[in-house]
Amino acid sequence: MNQLFADFPPISKADWLEKIKKDLKGKAPSDFDWQFAEGQSVSAFPHLDDFGGVLPHPISDGKNDGQICEGFQVGDAAKTNKMALKALEGGANALRFNCTDLPDFEALMTGIDPTIISLHLRAKKMESPFSLLRNFVEYAGANAAQIGGTFCWQGKQAMEILELSEAQLPGFKVLPVHGSAFYESDEKTADELRKMATAANDWFAKLTAEGVGVERIAKQVFFTCFIGKNYFLQIAKLRALHKFWLDLQRKWGVENPQSAFIFAQFPISNQSPDANTNLIQATTQAMSAVIGGVDVLTVLPSDKTSDEAKPTDFSRRMARNVQHILKLESHFDWVADPAAGSYFIEDLTNKLLEGMRSQG
């Protein structure tokens, strides 16, 4: 391979820009730069010279094997259980239950073995999210230590939740960075990431002040994230988040940095009234998520156009199948950090990362 490259003399970025200027007949190449945020832009003509002649290392050395998740608003536990079983039979290997009240876990989990999937609980506007986690631990009993997943919540019970998780649910992550709450639009991605950086840093600041070690905190933090419609921007957003999380842990003195754990889904605000449009759009959104390196992904059903809409069994199946195609036919899970080496995406990733570092 080295001999092959030796047959082609290296061409600097300056050489390329001169050629481009001629082709553009005097128009400046910078006129084609993309301004992705106020005061921030990336070149339309990135080059290896922009990286000092050496590309960054991929963000991951392992497989890119995110889990296929389906989410449910828990009302009637028995009805929710039937839908969850269908999702598992249809190829999902992760479930998310959004709870506004304490559910009957016996009815909700009938026929479901949480030790062979990942389980994600969300306490939605609950006065005591700790009670939800405690009830789940009581239901799980001796199996609790074998269950992996996340617990998404808001409130002031961090120490109680952290201590319960460490003692009874060591496979759970319970310190959420609510990135999905910061999503406004793709045009606001830089602001979204800066807010996530601040929130992640706040976990270290608040809990170390209460005597919690940084290693314990690092193991428990996870990120929720909405995936927008701008294909390249969303890939770069996730890659920047991965890199920032490693940087932040080093800043706080974590000796064994953890990879960023990202739970991703789609915002309903991006859905079109047309289901077919949403299904096509879901494919590129899912590709952004998988290429960017999410751990768990929920693809929104094409007919889920509002909070009140009730997706059909068919639309749920098609949403899962989007991920099945990416895995089983396109083999996206075989490649670690597929975007590594793309000059444009690397440049965009680094620009987004710069904004995060100023906040963390």
C-alpha cells in the first residue's frame, strides 16, 4: 500500500485551493463554507493539512452495536405488557417504560426476562422518582444485579438513587444528562451540546461536594439525546459528545474513563403529517445515530405525529425494521466509528467539541 501511495505525489491544501479558485473563476472557496451556528462554520474543502497531517484516532475501537429499543407510556400495565412482548418478538432487545405513577411491575413484566435485554425506566413528572426505582428493585429481587439499563429522572434524590443503584442494580446507570430536553432544532445544535456539557460537569461538581468519588460518578452518568434531520450534523454531534465525555472525565481526574453511554430517540416535533415521509426520514436519522455511536436507539413510528397519537402494530414493526436493515443487511454494527477519517465530519466534530470544552 505504501508503494502505491508513493506513485502519487502529495498535494497540499494550498495547491488544492489554487486549483479550486481557477475552477471557480475567481470566486473565493470560503464563499462555500457552511455556517452551522452563529459565528461557527466549517470549510467546504477540508484537507488533511487541517489536522496537522494526522487524522484523529477513532472514537471507538469496538463494534458499533447499538440496541434496538421500543418505548411505552405505562398506563394499564397488562396492556403495556402485551405491546412490550410484541416488540421483543419483533426483534427489539431493549425496552423503555415511561411512568407517571408506580406501576404494577408483576403485571408489566409478565413473560419478560429483564436479564437478557436492557431495561430503561423513566420517572415522568413523579414527585418521588426514588420510589419507582425502589419498587423495581423489590420486584427484581435476586435478579436485580443481573439487569442492565438506565433510570431517567429529575429531582433532588440523587444520593438515595445512586446508593440504591450501586447496592442493588450495579448494571444500571442512574445519573442522566437530559440532552433531549435541550434540543430545539438542528440549527441550535451547538447550544444543545453546550448545555449538555454544563449538565455533565454539574454531576461531578454537585456529587463530589457531597463526598462521592469521581470514579463512582463516571460509571453512573449517561446521556439522552434527540436525533434531528441534518444527517452530517447529527453524526458530528454524537461524536463530539463521545470525545467531550472522555475529556471531562480526565479533567476531573477519573483514572478509568468510561465511554459515553447515549440513549437516543427522535423528537416528535420533527415528524411530518405524512407517514411515508417520516418513514424515509427515519432511515437517515437512524443512520446518523448508528454512525455517531449511540448505545440504545428508539426509532419513532411513522404515524407517531403527536403525543396523543397511538402508533399501529405495523408502524411499530416498520420502525424496528429500520434498525434491523442497518444491522442485518447493511452491517453497520461491524464497523467502529464509521465516520472516522472523513475530513468534513472530523472538522465539524472538532468545531462542535470546541464549544463544549468552553462549558465543561
